[in-house]
Amino acid sequence: MRRIILSTESGADLPKDLADKHHVQVIPMHVIMDGQDYLDGHLSVKEIYDFYDRTKKIPSTSATNVHEYQEFFKKIRMDFPDSFIIHIGYTSKASASFQNALIATEEIEDIYLIDALNVTGGLTAVVMYAVTLLEKEPGIDPVHFLEKIESKVPKTRLAFLPGSLDFLRAGGRVSNMAYLGGALLKIKPCIELVEGKLVSTKKYHGKMSTVAEKLLRDYLHQYNIDRQQIYFIYSIGLSETIKQRINEIANETGFENSTWIQAGAMISTHSGPGGFGIAGIEV
């Protein structure tokens, strides 16, 4: 029986303990700060926040390139000869990474790519669905396996509240006028993935302790999320009190498992400290 190996990008924010436990291979994306190119994961989120505090600028992010993918997949094939590789990628609508992976695998056999049309916890949700399915059915036919993963992509829902508008303004994602109005009214825009694109869908007013709970209740009202698993995403600075309240609501609404994911550089660069998000898969 040929082994199936799963891989994804660092932009999934897949916790290292889960990646190690389930042998998911993770390739880093890039963060460019102060003219220097860092592999995602080699630069802490705190360093990004410190950089913003000093300069009022945020780093930029960039895709994994074709050569890096070629070397990455080559190493997987060397480590796991005669394997099928299934790569679940960062949304092609927000990064060139998926297109670069396609180019890199043109001459590689027995490798399949899935555009998850999602990022951070949404991408992790798809990866972990694949992990769970593979553990339940280790002998599953690769084509059938692919079909089951792909069927979950349009059912994966991610919603995220940035910690502040400062980082969105620094990145040019909100105008100075919108920033001033938002800051005065304590507005927090909800960012969701719509057909793979990051879109601002709603606006919440008030403190994060209030709007995080409101977001979760709205999210659960709007989407019929599978109660077996939900993911919560946070950027450094989100209070433990908010996390505890979110856990209470997850328990009250029947979730069997909830997993907290720390937003890495790709998301934290835009969300700023204290951000909160939710990801799950609809039944």
C-alpha cells in the first residue's frame, strides 16, 4: 500500500505539534522586513510588532517560489519513496504560491494539488480534515481521497477581526479618513474568505471582548458548522479572558473539540496585535 503524504504552506498557521504529530510537511512563505527577506517562521511575530512600533511600517509578505517548491517536493519524495503527495495550498486568489506550486510539479509524478481557497485557520481546517480522514481510512484510494477533500473546500468558513486598524492603514488597506472614522467609532471590520478572496463583510462596534463574542454567535447563526471541530485564531495580545469566554460559548453550543491557533507572520502583519478569528467546516 502506497503512503499518502500531506503538505501545506506556513500560511496555514498549522500548529507545529499538530504538523509533527501527523507528519504534515510545511513549506515556509516569505516576510520582507526592512529590506531583508525572511522565511516565515524565522521571524517572530513580536519582532514584526516591534518593527511597527519603531517605524509605523509593516513588513510585506510574498509567495514561496518555484525553486523552493521543487526542492521541497523533491525532499518529500526522497524521505518517502513511492508515496503519493497531496499538497493543500494557500488560496490562489491572495498569493502566487499555488501557481508556483503548479509550475514546480509539472514534471513530478504522483503529486496532486488542492487550492484550499483559504488562509490561516481555514486552511488548517481543510488540512486537518484530510489528516482525520486519512487516519480513519489509511488505505483510501488517492483519487477518492482528493474528491472528499475538494468537497470540503467550498464548505470551509473563516471570519477574522483585526486587533486594530493601525496595521491595515500601514499596509494601505484602509484610507486615513476611514481609519480616523473607524478609530473614533471603535469599528472592527470582519474579514472573511469569499470564493478565496479576503473581503470585508461586516463592521462591529465596541471592545474586542464584546465583538469577539458577537462575531462567534453571528458566525454560528450564519453557518451550520460541524460540531466535531472548530478552530479559533488569535494574534498575540488577545486577552485570556476573551479566550475563556469563547471556549465557554463553544462548549455551550455543542462543539466536541476546539483548537486555538496563533496567527503567524502572514496574518499578523495585517491584523496587528489582539486579533481574533474563527474557522470551521459546514456539514
